[in-house]
Amino acid sequence: MNIIFSDIEKKIIKIWYNSKVYGGHWGDNYFVLPEEEILFNKIMNDFSIEINPIYLRILKYWAEESSDTPEEEELKKKIESL
């Protein structure tokens, strides 16, 4: 399944990504898995993304940073539907 995220969804994903990547996961605050960076860049640059199991896990991992706003809840539902 391919997906493109809206501008609002990209803003939310960027917040989640920054919280995970620069918020101390893996202990050094600057460790980014190559798959995370690839996925993030595809999302931010409007690429149609073929959602594979790795990308889905990453999106769900980033979504753990949700503040549960209505917009975030909708995005989490969209991710879960993948």
C-alpha cells in the first residue's frame, strides 16, 4: 500500500520524529537508524511511500510520542489502518 501524508500529518510526524530522535532514545540523543531517516525524508518530501513492515513499525514507534490531540488520534488511526 502506498501513502502520502498531508501537510498537517507531516507536521505531527515531524514532532513525533524529533521527540524520538532528539529526545534521548538509545541514550545519545543523536542516533538515527537509517530506516528512520529514509522514511522521514520520504514523508517530508512528498514521496509516495510503500508501507512495508519496517516503516509501519517505525511510524507506530514515533506515534508513541503522541499528545493524543484529535489530529494525532486521526493520524494514529490512519497508521493503524495500514
